[in-house]
Amino acid sequence: MQSLASFLLFGLALGSLLMVLAGVRLLNADNRLRARIDGASGAATGMTGKLPFPLPRMFTVRGRDRSEIEQKLRKAGYFEANALETFAWLRLSAAGGVALASMATCFVINGNPLRPLFPTLALAGLTYIGAKYVLQMRAATRERILTAEFPFLLDLMLMMLESGVSLDQCFRGIAREERVAVPNHARLVAMLVEDLDRGQDYQLAFDRWASRVAVNGARELATVFRQSLFHGMELVPSLREFIREFSQRRVARAREAIGSITVRMVILMLVFFMPALFIVLAGPPVAAILDTLGGASS
């Protein structure tokens, strides 16, 4: 009887969660439709923290955590207006899914989905917290990829500028024809070209490009572009300096990676090779000593 009641409780909890997720999806679609009808779908230019369905206060993203998550979302390459809401719902859904999986495991093992309760709460909490670290890892990976591509991007720009192409035409050429050489930067340059085609000011467009790239040196490079357009500053020497700087960063990252690989190899040798080596070297003397002690005792 108790097992049947626990199974019904688990089924009701699972059904309630599925209904909530379906309702949230319908409400989100309704909000998008209303925004499209009102002409407000294109008004959002940045991230907003308004959720499509009100979360409990303990789960809402606010304060310092909110600004940190927004910054990491930009560094990870998520520029959509609803990126913050999507991340909040995905994090909460992942925590709920892990909790349900833990309850199902407890039900299979003990016949009661709520016994023991601590692993379910602990796993759900770790999943909720770990989502932020997963986003941080995604942002670090994207930053490393963009930093590695920057010398190739600047080399392309340098060749185009030295051949007599203007800076605006240089951006358009990279966005159209260089998606194979610099795929990640070509996407960002294409977004810059779209901003310019919509009539956005060059200064604001360069600022938006730098915030999308979100790599050290991008804002300085955007400042150089602005000074070249509005003050007639020669761009080629500055690009050469930036190429040298980003190339040095690549070399430094490669040396850092080599150093970390060396440390890992030392740890692997200590863990796997040293015990076997000790057994081979110390095994025969220890066996001989044991045989001697056994013969003396007999």
C-alpha cells in the first residue's frame, strides 16, 4: 500500500512538472506573438531580465549574480534579447530533471522516492549551481577561440587595406567571403555590417562589435577604427602592433598549455608508473626476506 502511494506521489509530481513546462512554453509563445503584433519585437537591443513566467523569488536572477551572468552570456556568444530568461529556465529545468531522476532511482531501490531525501536535494542544488560554471567554461572556450583567430583576421584586414580597400569595404568583404578562414569573427563582422546597413552610427556599431567580441583588446581595436574613420589616423601601423600583440598571446597560451601537459604527465607517472616500479624493484627483496623469516620460524 505504501509503495502504491509513493508511486502515485511520484507520478503526480512528474505530471505537474510537465504541465508547468508546457504552460511556460505556451505563455512564452503568446508573449512573442503579442510583442510581434505590437511591433516591439525589434525594440530590444540588449538582454532583459523579465521572465516569461514569474519564478519564485529564490530562483530569480538579480543583483550582482545577474550582471555576472549577463556578462558571461555575452562572452559565450549569446546575444539574443531573451538569453538571460532562457538560461534561467534551462538551469531550473536541469535541476528539476536531476531531482526527478534521483527520486526515480530512490523509488526503484527503496520503494519510496523521498527516502533518502538528502541526495535528491544535494544533486539538484549542485546542478543549479554548476550551470553557472558550465556557462563560464563555454565563455572561456569562446574567448580562447576568438583570441586564436584574431591574428588571421587582422592579417586579412591588413592585406585588404594595403591593397587600397576602404575600412568599410574590408568589413563587408570579410563578412561575405572569409567565413572559412575566420568563421567566428566573420559572424561577428557580419553583425557589425548589419548594424551599419540599418543606419546605425559607426561609433555605436563599433562599440556593439567590441561588446560582442568580449576579448581583451577588442575595445582598443574599436577605438583605433573610430580614430581612423573620423580623424584620419593611419590604420596599418596600429594593425601591425595588434597582430604582434595577439600573436604573442597565442604563443603564451601555447606555452601555458605545454606546461599544464607536463604537470599532468608527472601526475600520471606518479599515480600509474611509480607503484608498478616499486613493486618490481622491491618485490624480490621483500619476498626473500619473507621466505627467510618463514624458514627461521619453521
